[in-house]
Amino acid sequence: MTSESFPAVDALLPLDEDLLRRRLLMDVPVTSGLDGDGDSGSRSGAYARIERVESVGSTNQYLLDALAAEAQSRMAYSADSAPAFDSDSGSETGVSSQWPHLSVLTAEEQTGGRGRLGRSWASSKSTSLSTSVVLRPRLDPAHWGWLSMLAGRSLVDTLRQDYGLDTESQRAVLKWPNDVQVTQASGAEKKISGILAAAVPGTRSARPRLPGAASADAQTGPGAVVLGVGINVLLSPHQLPTDAATSVLIELRRARAETGVEPAGHGLESPEDLALLRTELLCNVLERFAERLAKVEEYASQHPERVAEFLSEQIAEVLGTIGQRVRVELPGDRAERGVARGLGADGALQVLVTEFRTAPEESWQPCEPRLSSFSAGDVVHLRPSP
């Protein structure tokens, strides 16, 4: 496949905003025929707000700044008020949030995004999906660390079930903690998506201490999570950031060449087809994520003591890291090597460590096998020597 077979960036079309709203928003009115029964009515999606912008520095940072500004506004309430909190919207009763639970911001172009470990991430106009979601989940905050992996599971399911990337030589998999990759006919998997979650602290109260509270400062409203998802969709080989990356279009054309079937259900050449591919992909991923999150919340309400186990089972089904020999790059240029054994209650990766080094230029040193838990760090899947 040559880069000439890919359309020029200036020929690409934006996301279909009308389709996004019809499929994703709550209680969207539809005209005759759109709801499938020939009558006017409404279609109820899961999302409270969908905003598409042409360009933004970072969708995550935009929402983090917006939520921080809202928090500052809430601190200005009168000292004699005692607002309650709406568990669904995550807002104080009587205090409107512009970004309630399941609000989405998606950008055609992102110029200053950040990934894990502060890495920069930018996207050319209309080639990728740069999307962030505000979440105020009805979950113990101890389980919020699983949300990025839950989003990864939703994308893996979408690529496998909707686009056929589920064969021995071409399978979407989750790499701990927040990357989605696609296996290749030969060589290592290639990254197609990165996911990053940032927690937003709860609102700190300035009102007098309420009965049972330790102090005025200890009073908080519910916090939130901003979940950012970046997906390489229409990038050509020469547009990819590294040789270890791929895009949805590259993989779908590879699948088509091998099977003779259109994996997206339509062509992959015209600007209109490619805009539809991006729009449908975003809808499919967000719908699956909302459905999975709702099931986790329901399970948590019934079995609060088993939530971590429930989440671990869902993630393990698509996690390619378990059983792999891995290298974990740690702060201060330290690193450890061993075999990934499983996930902890907080989603941390558990590795049976057998070697370590204190600096990149140092030799690896053996150590007594020990099971270590890593909640941060860059994980590299190691391949056995030929």
C-alpha cells in the first residue's frame, strides 16, 4: 500500500454532526422514518452533550479548565446555603453544570494534546478522532482507575465486532494500561489508539461544617473524570508518528485485501465514505462505552465488594499484556523486567519481576522473583530472541 492511495488532508470532510447527535444524545427528536416506525418521535441515546469543534489545543485540557472554572463558581455560594448533590449530573442542586455526566467534546484537529508521561500528541485536521468525555460515575473513586481500560475494551470490541479486526494475523488488543493495538502478520503489534484519564477533585466547600463532617474543608461535592481518547483513523503510513503505529484505514484496507470484503460496509476511498467511517466509529465506541459503564454501575450497586473482580474479568478478556514478558520503565530511568501475571484491585499491573537495572546504561541484574504492582510506568512487551 502506498501513501499516494490516501486522500490529501485538505480533501477530507468533517464529522457528521447531525448523525452524532441523532445517535448519541438523550431524547433527540426525529422526523418521520428516522425512528424506524414511520412516525415522528424521539431517540434516546446515553449522552447529555455533544460538541464538535474545528481545532483545540487539547480536548482533555479544555474540559479540565472548564470544570475547574465551574468549581470556582460553586465556591461562591452563600454561607447559609446547604446544597444537595444530584448523583446523576454530578452538580449541586440548583447549580447548573455546562458539562454534566457523559458530555463529549470532539475536535477535528488537536494541536497540543498530551499522552501518558507528558508525551505530546497532535492530530492533523479530520484524520483522527480526538475526543474527551466528562464522567461523574456512580462508582467508588477507588475504581475510577479502571475507566481508561473500560474505554479501551469498548474500542477493542468495536474494531473486532464492527470492523472484523479479530483474526489471527489482525486482531485488536488492549495493552496495559491505555493503548489499543492491532496484531500484524509478522512482527510486533502496532498502536492505533491511546487513552488518558484525568481526575477532577470534588468541589471544596466554604460553608460552615455540617453535622457529622470533620471540618469545613473536608466537605466536598462529587469529583469527575475527563477521559480522553485519541484514535488514528485516516492517517497514511507517512503521517504516522512512529513505525510502531497504524491507523484504522490502513488496517481496514489490509483486511479488505485479504478477504475481498468491505469491512466498514461501504467504500474506503471517497471523502464522503471516510467522513462516514470516522463518524460511525466514534458513535460505535461511545455507545459501547456508555453501555459498559452503565453495567458496571449497576453491578456496583448490587455487589459493591466485588466491583474490582467484575472489572478485571472484563478487561482481561482483551488484554494482550497478561502472560507477556515485559519491561516496565520507571521514573528516574529505572526499569524492571518480568512476566505480567494479572491486575490488582485498582487496575495496577502485577508483574513477577526477575531482573532490574538502575539506569539505561547499566546492565540488567537478576533478583529474587517478587510480585510487584505497577500503577504507573511505560510497559514494553518483550519478544523472545529468535
